[in-house]
Amino acid sequence: MLTVIWGAIAARRAQAMAVLLLAVLASAAAAAAPSYVAAAGQALWRYELSTAQPNELRTRLADPVEYPGMAGDPTRTVFAGKVRQLTPAGFDVVLGAQSGGVAAGRAGTVTSNLTYRAGVCERVTVTGACPRAISRGELPEVMVSTHTAARLGVAVGDQFTFGAVPVRVAGIYQPLDVKDPFWLGEEFIRPPPADSTSTSIPGSAEDAIFSAESSPLVDEQVILFRSTADLYATEQLLDSRSIEDLQAAVAVLERDGSREGLGAGTSLPSLLDRVTLQRGQLADGVALGAGLLVLLCWLVLFVAVGSAADQRRPEQGLLLLRGVQRRRLWALAIGEHTVPVLVAIPLGCLAGLAAAQLLAAHTLPTHVDVVVDATTIGFATIGAVGALAAVLLAQARMMSAPVVDLLRRVPARVRGWKATIGDVVAVSIAVAAVVQLRSGGSPSGLALVAPVAGALAAGVLLARVAMIAGAAVGAQLLLRGRTAVGLALVQVARQPRFRPLIALLTVVVAMLAFTVATSEVASAAYRDRAVVEVGAPRVVEVDATSRAHLLTAVRAVDPEGRFAMAAVVSGSPDAAGTPLLAVDSDRLATVAAPHPSYGVSLADIARDIHPPAPGAPVQLRGRQLIMALSADFDAEVFAGNRVRLAITISGRNGTRVVLPRDDIQPGQKDYFLQVPECAQGCRLVKVEIDAPVVVRKVEIHFEELRTAEADGGSETVVLTGAQLADLQRWRLLDPNDTSLNAASGTKAGLVLDIPEARRARPAGVGVVDAPFPLPVYLTRSKGTGLGGSHPYDGVDGTPTNGSVRGLADRLPRLGGSGLIVDLEYADRLAVASQNGNEEVWLAQSAPADVLDRLRAQGLVVRGEKTITRVREDFDRQGAALALRFNVFAALAGVLIGAAGLVATASAEQRTRVAMLVALRRQGLPPRAVRGGYGWPVVFAVGSGALVTLVIWLLTRRGQRLFSDGRSPVPLPDWPDVGRLLLFAVPAVILFALTAVVLGRIVAASVRRRSGR
């Protein structure tokens, strides 16, 4: 039998080679998938590690007990022993100890931490030396940062005290890389306060002070310390443990740490969950692309071998007539095709490895090695065995057919339910997948394969329609004398083997177009989401002493408003309430990035949220504020219930309520308030009378407001009585419970009447220097109509209401939920300090040294993000990597489709040539001898375009483009046609050229055999 099998392989070398090549392709596609998934998963892990926040990389264990003595190395303590028992294998452990206190030097004091941390000396440059262990009686040695040394006024060798402990400065350090996770963000290297002198050296005076391994004290009780251990996740950890193992290990660590009383503060699980989610999306997407490739290879093998088997039907029938048993024929068929399949397994592994390496090199965010493991070999074997199954299935019909049918030149047609069962199954699966996909939620199960299932079902149905239509149209063309086209159509329609070929080419064209379209839409969606979520080409997060400081600093950096804008963002689209964006509106249209999804122009927003101010701010300059007022109430009746004056001011350092030393007494009197922050200028926000219990009516007559540089110094009148009496300057804070009047004449002033009542908050007036309620632009999702009043928390966190002047579909940074206000007006209405994140938005035209300019104005730069960087982050997530693999798979599918066309033509070339030779001898014109292979391509291209449109309309909203599953911007409805054609046209040209070449081969064979 082996000799017979080898002879069959040698006799049908072309078919054996086709089976080998297609089995190699199937095996390679199956092997490439797990190899690429493993490499891409590792790349995702490394990328997430490189971009994660410091707290996401470690788990901290802390000793709950404080011990007396200098903070030192806890390696030999009971705590360290517990840490060693709890630490999972592979984690890097950094032991430490710290105590809080005040360091005092000859130039000043600093509130900081005295810290021991293993490995600190390897991560700093030191002037002097790292602290060393000392014996009892010697001064403990410490290492301070450059900023701390400057604040304390010490140098190497000098002394200062920490708490009550004298220490000696062994060295002055600067961190090598402040972004190293070792520093845990800002835990050890503290950011400088806003409005401080900036330097090129990171850190501030409050940086950690590092101690030595062992420093015994004369009196150990003067200082207390607590031991800590930070357990870091590293890249090497993933090489030995899976994400699932890490999640389980961290869960056990948290549980056991709590049992031991050590706690386990960490955000590492969120990082692991994020990586797990992306890896799952990557695996699903790659499996879909690789599965399609393998399926196409099997289908091509099925079509090609089935066509070749049809040509050997008479030979098979004669063998059966001569008494050859069917089981021997099966053994021959299995043996003939098993050899190429077995050879395909190692070749497929190598080819899959090469493909995975090529993809990894061009698609992954970091370099990783692609290796062959047991999973790769297993999947390659499945691909090859599936190819063998497709080959045997293609021959099953012939092997089981009666001898009479085998001896027929044309195989009998399959009729009845057997002819449609495949179509019904394909359509049923497609319908179920599409319904599940459109039902909402994250795609899973059948929903993941909805595009492929839809393409297969539509391809099968349209191939049947193409066969029926081809027969009808071909017959009509032959009757009209259109011999060439009519004969070609009839030839295609009468050969059952062309139906699966048309279905194959239809699926190939459709999946290429659909995958490229999805990739193009994803690219646009990444860009759109980045534009909306970032808000401007570049956004810098800063610290300022106040909102006024932020506005002043940005305007000083960019006086003309060409490239910089101050902004405050509070809340998030995912949080409860209404997120707020406050901007320097005059610069909004110039600096912010426009986007059509807003539904309104930024210029319109800026105009509507910044109408003319109803009044000018009341500016104050001086260290002392004097309010002259007259009070009319019965002090005896109040019986100790206090009436106090409170004035709120806003300056460069924030908003503050100041009180005079004395309570308000009946009669006329000047009340003095100390306001040192107003020496450089500040603004009056409101004037209040704090009287929680008013036994009888209280009348306060504000007569004059003055400022002075110091006690007894020259005074400057800020508001006269007549100016105070201008009621348009003031807004009652509680109009339902107090009244406001103006007094004229010699006693001109502002009169505040407070009726008898108990009050939870003071009564008073605010300066009318901004519109109230504040005009806002609101997103339509909030449901408040134009002109309505919408509640929100202001820039100071105080609940308030905004007057809706316009509606937008979306807003910069906030997406589909939130409102936008003018920052200057919002600050004027604010009565408290900061709330939200302070930012500086920069346009593309911002100068290269803009960050240095911001620092020079006293702003502390904490971080920045750009539209480009955020867009790249989306492009490096699991869903995006899977899309790239699918584009590769779709392109490979085009080559498989062309191979299927060649295989089908080769299998039936002998029969077709014989038929055309006979027709040629009977007078068939030469132009009609073209082979007819172009018509399957024409049908498939037209069907593929139609199928692409249908599955796009049905499944476009369910495609997984983002790892977090959401986008504040609607996905584009249609891809860029130019890019789609860039991929589709070459594929069609390849099919067309293949058909032309095959047709010319047939024509040449006909001429050679017919002599015409």
C-alpha cells in the first residue's frame, strides 16, 4: 500500500503540491495566532508597565506599630520576616522605614520625613557621601536634597536637628530620574509649591531626608518610626507567571497581609485587570482573523480537491467494477493526502513564526521575542489536520457514490434538503450572531464572529443566485448571438464546482473591504476621541496658588491670547452630577481643538458664556481693611448672641474670609480687618453679617470702605457712602430672608435689614462684577432646555445654578455630559478656594520654551498630555493590535482566494479544453475561447461589494474599537473611500490578472490541440 500511495503522489504531483501549500498556509495561520497573541500580550504588559502610575506598580505593607529610634534598615526585624513570608515569588521588595517631623537649621525649618529606603544611593547623585552606619555616641548621618539643604541653610558636614535629634549632613542628593517608580510619584520627591522660585532640579524643600542603615540614639524615645515594604511588579515577573496567577497572588497577599495586621494598600489589581481585558480582546480579535484564514484554506482545499476528484470519477468507477474494495480506496485517499499534511506541520510552524515576527516588528509598541511553544505546535497541527479533513470530505461524495454515478461524465446534482442544508445552517448562524451583536453590550460569543458569519452566509446565498442568474443570462445571450459572453456564463453556471469558488472569492473580497473599513474607522475614532478628551493640541496640568493666579500667569505668558488658555476642570463624565469646564473664554476658539461632534462652534460658545460684565470688580490694595458702619439693634435683648462682620476677599493666594477683632456693637464704628495678601492687590467678593440668632430686627448701615498699609497709616477710600448706596453694585446673598436699601444725604450708604429669625448661614451682599446666575453652555444629554436653570457645583465646589445660554452635543474634555463657563466670571462668583484640576491649554503654535515661561510665572508643571500621544495610546491597545492582525489576515486571504481560483481551474482544465476543442472544430469563433474564468471574479467582486455594505450596516455599531468600550464621540458612519479602494482595487486586479492568465492558458491549449 505504501508503494501505491507513493505512486499516487508522484502521479498527481500538482495536486499533492497544492495540498501541501494550502495545508502549510492553514497550519501557518493557526500557528501565527498564538505566537502573535503571546508576543502582543507581553508587549501590552510592558507598555502598561511603562505608562502606569507608580502606585499601580506596587503593593505596600506597613508595620502598624511605631518603634522608638532612628529610622533604619528593618531587614532583621520581625516585620521583615513577615514580609518575606507574604511576598509572592518574583516581586522586587524595597524595605524602608520613616518618621515624620520638623527639621530645623540655621536658615529655617522644613516639615518632612526622616526615611530609610533600600537602594536610594543608586538612584541619586550625591555631593559628599551617602550616610553610613554609626556607633552609639556619634551623630547620626543623613542625606538631604538640594532644596532641603537650601531651606535649612546647611552644607555637607553641617548639623541640624530633626525633632529633638541632632544629625549631621553626610551628603546632598539630586534624583537621577524622578519618574522612576522607586520614588512613588511625589511621596519622596515633593513638588514645589505654586508661586515659588523654580529651578531645573526636581523636588522641593519638603523632599525626604534619608538616614543610614543603623544609627543608635542616646535617647531612643525622642523619635518614632514605622517600617514599610514596597513590593514591585516587574517585566521579568510576567516571564514566569501569567496575569491570572498574579491576580490570584495579589489577592492572597491582600488577604494574608490584613490577617497579619500589615494591610496591603495597592492599585496593582486595576493594572492587572486592564492588561487582562486588553489581552482578552486581543486574543478574540486575532482568533477571528486567524480562524478566517484557516477556514479559507480549508475551503480552497475542499473546492480544489473536490474538482480534481470529479475528474477522476470514471477511474474510480472502473476500479470498483474490477472488484477493488472501497476501504482500500479510502486508505489510498487518506495516505495520499496525509503525507503532505504531515510535512505541512513543521513548515507551518516555521511560516507562522516568521509571520508573527514580521507582524510583531511592525505593529507592537515594544520589542518582544516571538517563540514557538507547545501551543503553537498544537494549533499548527489543528490547522493541518483540518486541511486533511477538508480533503477527505471533498472526496467523501465520490467515495460513497454508486458505480453508475461514478461512470457518468457529469456528476449528478444534489437535490432536495441536502442541497440547501448548508445554506440554512450558514444563514441561521449569521442571523443569530447579528442579533446577539445588535442586542447591545460588549461583543462576546457569536457576536464576535458576526461579520465573518454574515459574509459566509451572504456569500453562499449570492453564489447560488449567481449560478442561477448566469445560466439564464448566458442562455439569452447565446440566443442573441453573443457567443463569447453567453458561452462563458453557461460554462460557469453548469459547473457546480464554481459555486463554492464564487462564495470563496465573495468572502475574501467582503472581509478585506470590511476589515480595512473597520481599521480606517478605528483610526478616525481614535483621533476623534483624542481631540475631544484632551481638548487642545497640548494640555499641561499645573498647580497655581489660586484661579486668579492661573489666569494672570497664563495671560502674562501669552498677552495676545494666541496659543495659551487657562482652564479648570472638575468632575468627570463617569461621575455623578454635572462635570464642569471653566475656560478663559476669549481664547477658547483660538486654542482649543475644534470638532464637528460639538454641534456648535467654539466661537459661539465663547461669545455666549462671556457677556459684558454687569459691574466692575472692587479692587483692594493695602494690608488693612477698614469698614465704617452703623448698627441698630438692642444689645441687651441679644443677651450674648454675637453679631459679627465677615468680609471675603480673593487674591493671588486664593479666597479667604477675614474677620475683625471686635464684634459689631450698636452705633457707628470703624472695624479693622488684617489682609496682608492685599498688599499686592486683591478683590472684594462679599460682605456678610454673621448673626445665627436674631432676637429682634437688626439694621446694618455700611457707610464707607477704606484700606491702609498699616495700623495708623494713611488710608485710601475704596467705596464712599454714595458708591455703597448704588444698589446695582450689590447682590443679596439671601433675598428671601433679608432686604437691601440705600440711604442718601449725609448718611449715604448701604442698608441691610435682617429680620428676627434663626439662620444657618450669614446674611449679606456680594459684589455684582459677574453675571448671576452664570451663563453656561450645557450638553443636550442633561435634559435642561435653552433658557432654563441647571444645577452644578461651581469652581469652588459650592452648589449653584447656571443659566443655559446654549446647548451642545458635546464639549471639549467633557464629551457628552457637562457644562462650560467662563473662568474669570466663575472665579468672581466663587466664595471658596480651589476645586478641580488646573490646566493650561496650548495650541500648536505654542513656543518650545512655554513650560519654562509658565514656571517663571509661579506655576508648577505636574504633567502634560497631547492629542497625538493619547491617539497613539489608543493605537497600542489590545483592540487596535487585533485589528492590525485582521488586516494582515484579510490580505493573506486575497492570496488564498487567488490560489483557489488557480486550483479550481487546474482541476477542470482538461475537461474544459476538450470541450472547447470540440466546439472549435465545429466552428466556434476564436474570441469565444477564453476559458470563462473572469465571470466568477466579476460575480465575486460585485457580490463582495454588496456583502460588505450589508454586514457594515448590520455590524458597524457593534465593533470593538476601544479597550474600555466607550467613546465620547460617535464613531464615523463610513470609512474613507480612498483608503478602502487603496486595498480593494489591487485585490480585484490580482483576481482579474489571475483569471486572464488562466484564460490565456486554456486558449493556448485549445489552439495547440485544435490546430486553429
